Amino acid sequence: MNALSEQILSELRGLLSEMSDGGSVGPSVYDTARALRFHGNVTGRQDAYAWLIAQQQADGGWGSADFPLFRHVPTWAALLALQRADPLPGAADAVRAAIRFLQVQPDPYAHAVPEDAPIGAELILPQFCGEAASLLGDAAFPRHPALLPLRQACLDKLRALAMLPSGHPLLHSWEAWGTSPTTAYPDDEGSIGISPAATAAWRAYAVTRGSTPQVGRADAYLQMASRATRSGIEGVVPNVWPINVFEPCWSLYTLHLAGLFAHPALAEPVRVIVAQLDARLSVRGLGPALHFAADADDTAVALCVLHLAGRDAAVDALRHFEIGELFVTFPGERNASLSTNIHALHALRLLGKSAAGSSAYVEANRNPHGLWDNEKWHVSWLYPTAHAVAALAQGKPQWRDERALAALLQAQRGDGGWGAGRASTFEETAYALFALRVMDEREKTTGRRRIAQVVARALEWMLARHAAHALPKTPLWIGKELYCPTRVVRVAELAGLWLALRWGRPVLTERAGATP
């Protein structure tokens, strides 16, 4: 066990030390399909097309059958990309299967828009319907009528703007509304809205308008984004890139949840990341990437991390996103984010500030079992539950929540893991352990014995599946489709395993008042 603990710490140290390359994100069906559709030469991307076809599920759709809400976007995108690749092996069969899938699937946007709808669905899906009608005919395809008023309202807003500033949130979905390259301009990384799909679309339109030096920068960006997937296939790209703020922020926050933030073996890479975050955080806050709009979620987690590291973090950076008693992730968002308000609550409590509104909101947004599942950035209820438990318990030594504890213990699967889909995942099992760590500290002997038994079963499950330097592949994070921020997830997996290995043993304390 000691050897494995050291191996885990060594891998964590390596992961933290790599976080200066823009971030690591798994490949995206949606963005790859859109980039292929906007790329002129089918034969020059045969490997990427083959990868796209290989991701199709047996029922003809793309994306996990466990989470049907997130299947329409990648399936529409793959269908329209493959429709122009008929000569390639398997393309015609894939198109036919995709058409059958879309014709039989219930339309999740027939009457209302779900709270956890994918990013940009109101722009992307109606556009796909229009493309399909002109290319494939319009019989029996889903129409997504509930999205149409939202798309129209967004387009009306965009018409009033000649050009969006670099990093504006709406640029992330430029491919779904932009037609003129003059409405956007590549950021310092060469991207349009840190989106490979948007950048590929912008590049295609820019080429038709004549040569421009910015096309070369977009090409370089798309090549770097492709490398971030570690697929080794040119043209296979991630859902979002870079994530050079989100990745280090969430990784250090996860270390805190596992009790690893102050571990001496990780001190140097943690120090480097903290210094970078400290230098980057301004009064406007931080976004997921250096050249993207600031948001409350990234700002709140950055404030948590900086405070834990002993830096003076200005809460004013978070107050910009406060509307009434809640925090909006981005100004003008359609619905509030549960996890954003959880992170705001955690940051405010760490900083010793009033957080009554956020606390009430987090407490009120539970399901009947006492857990948190109304989340718009992650498909698993285990993610907001782990973070909510840490935030609510912050600074309250007597805090207990028997209802949430009972539900969490009951949700453990027979194999010892946890998961929101049909199978347990390493990532979600780690989140369960983070929540149990907080609860365990407030339990008496009998309760701690009960938790220890559950953790022992989880450890057995994790040990049977652990492999050094394994690459997480299960997409659970909500973007335009479900995606996997690889290093963020791997840090969670390793931290969870380390926590289970060391369960019941004393751990290094962090700054006074900073433990959850």
C-alpha cells in the first residue's frame, strides 16, 4: 500500500507539472464532425472519418445511451459530416443508421428546454434541422420546437452587434450562427471562443473571403487542439480547448477535497500553479481559459485555491456575478448553475464572508433523497453532491447531514463503486469518497465504522481497476455534448484512490480554518 501511495503521488506530481500546455481534453464527436464538415478535402481526413464512424453506437446514435439528452447534438453533427463522405468505408451505413436513430428517438425539446441542456443547444440543434431539411429531406426528423424562440432571441441580440469581443461566451458557438468572419476575430491562441468547431467554421468562411493571415493562426490552433486529445489522429479535436485556468483550478480544488492540498510531495507543482493563478486573477475574475470571458464558477474555485494556499484573494472578483442572492456563471445565462453557487458558497465561507443566499439556494436544491442532481456542467449527481457537502460543512465543525449520508451509502453499487449511469466509474466513486471524508469527520464511532466498511468495498473496486498513467475516457462533463477533461478527471481518480488507501489514518492539515 505504501508503494502504491508513492506511485499515486508521483503520478499526481507529474500531472500537475504538465498543466502549462493548455490542457488535456478527450476527443469530441461533435467538434470533430463539425471540423470535418468545414474541411474541404474528405480524402485528407480519412483517419478522422474512420474514428468518427467507430464511435457510433449499435443503435445508430452517438453518445452514451445512459444520458439520452446529450445524444442529439453529436448524432446530428456526425450524420451531416458523414453524408458528404459516402465513398469512405462504412460511411453510407453509418448515415442510414443515424437517420433511423433520429427518426425513432423522442424529441427532448418538443415542449420545454431541460435545465441541464447542452451548451448552445438552442443555437446548434435548430441549425442542424435546417441543414438536414435541405440535404436529406425533412420527413420524421425531430424539430426541437422549444428551442426555436431561444434561438431567435439570441440571433436578434447578435444582429445588434457588429463584432463580439474576443472571448465572448457566444463565440463558443459561432459555428451555429456566424457566417461572416468579420463578426469574430481569433484570440491570442488562434481560437474562436476556445471552440474547435467554431474555429473550423470561422476558418472556412475566412478562406472563401480571400487570403488572411488569421487563417494560419486558426490552423495552428486546430492542430494544437487535436494534439490535446492524445488520439494521435489529425482532425480529431476536443469539445473545448484550451482550459488553462479550469484544469489547474479544479485539480487543486480536488486535492483539497481529498486532503492532499498540503502534501509535501506535491508542494512544488502546487506552488507553481498557485503563483500563476494569483498573477492571473484580476478584479474581473477568471474564465476557463486565459483568453475567454470571466465567469463565477472559475472565479470562485480560484478564490478557494488561493485562500487555501495562504494568498490574499479579493472577494470583489466574485461579487461581479452576484444577482440578488445568487451567482450567475455568465451574465445573461438561461438558468442558474447549482455547482457555481456551491463553489461561490465555499469561497465565501473560506473567506469569512456572508453567504446566506447561496447557502439557502444550495440547501433548497436537493432531490427527495437529500442529494444534489440538478446540475448543468456535469451529468453525474455525485459531482455536485461532493462539492455541496464540502461547502456546507466549511467552517461548521458540528455540521451533519444524516439524510445525505444515508442516501450516499445506499447508492453504492453491489460492485463497490458509484455511478449515475448503468455502471460505476472511477471518477464518480472518487466524488463519493470526497463527500464521505467530510461526513466521516463529524460522525461518532458507530457511524465511522459504517463508513469505513463502505470505503473498504470502494477501495477493492478501485484497486481492481487501477492502472498507472491510465487515460480516463468516460465523458461526464457537460459541454455541447458530454466530454472528458482528461487531467482533471485523472487527478480526481488518483486523489480518490489515495484517500481510500489512507482512510482512517491522520492526514496533513491545511491552513487553519481551511479544511472542509
